[in-house]
Amino acid sequence: MQELFSLIGAALSLNRGALPAAYDAPYVMRSALLIAFLGGVSLTLGQSAVLFANQVTPRRFALLLFGGALAYVLGLVVWGATIWLVATYGLRQPVSLEAVLFAVCVGEAPMLFGVLVLLPYLGTGIHRILDVYSLLVVVVALSALMGVRLWEALLAAGLGWALRALLTTLLERPLGGVQLWLWRAASGQSTRIDLADALPELAVRPPRDRAPGGRP
């Protein structure tokens, strides 16, 4: 547990010297993956208003929370793989795939505060700040592990992100039915209500524990 907190501290402080040393520690990938998973849990909690709008039961809420965090980690793995491809074959910067995945996972340390996205009015701004903070951690970690300058690490991360976005766009339509099936299986809802569509209804809907006349 102490190693986990040390790794989180090194990431949040953008400590370029401490990250390579942390990478050499035993079982460090387990800690890095745990950071990414917990960041996904926190961010999913921050976006849980959509689940409340869909009136998801507590058991299914927990299932969707776990599934959302797992999908978040899988997305990071894809991003790490695209960064590795760009760095190895595009920029001719030899680096191990494990090192890149480590950098991407520890970069999610700021997302441990993702639950703050749930705050009204401030949530969108907080999300953007966390996104930028997370990218900075990834760039610093890549720079330290690859032994390159920050702008080169930023280029690798940016090109990797663009490649992942392209792949996501190409696969969005073929996998659309799979995503809808997963939502129905996990939530028990036939259709998904977006928060923007649900807010007007929630705003005018009377509380359930009150009679139409306004008395409890």
C-alpha cells in the first residue's frame, strides 16, 4: 500500500526523476493498473447522474460502476498500444510496451478526483482540468522512461491519441449494437436516457413521498 501511495505522489507531483525509479520496483504494473482502475471508478462515479436518471438499481449500479472502470482501463491499454506503435515505428524511439502502459496508467492518478465531476456547475471545468493534468503526467512519465524531451513525448502521446480516435471512429458503427446490448444487460433498461434529456423531466417531477397537494 505504501508503494501505491508513493507512486500516486510521484505522478501527481510530476516528479520526472522518481517515475523511472518507481518503474523498476517489483509488481509496479499491478499498482499502476490499480491506479487506472480506481481512476475509472472515481470518474464513473462523477458521471453517475446518468445512472440515476435511468433509475438503475443499486446492484446494477455497482455492476455498471465496475464495468465502466474496466472499460476505462481497456481504453487506456489501447491508447498505450497506439503510443507504442507511434514511438517504435513512427518516431524510431525504441521503448517497451510495458513501459508505455505504465506511463499511461500512472497518468490516471489525477482521475482519482474524478468524482468531483459530479459537482453542479463546476463539473465540466473540473473534468477538463483533470484531463489536462492527466495528459501532463503521461507526457512526463513517457519522457522519463523513453529518455526523450517533453515535446517528443507529447508528440508520441498526441499521435497515439489520434490513432486511437481514428480506430474508435472506424469501429463505432460496427460495435454500436454491442454497446447497446451491454447497456441493456447491465442496467436492465431497454433504452438509455441521457442526462440532458432527463433533466427537464426530473426538474418538474414531484417528489414521490408527497401528495399532489404538496402535503407529505
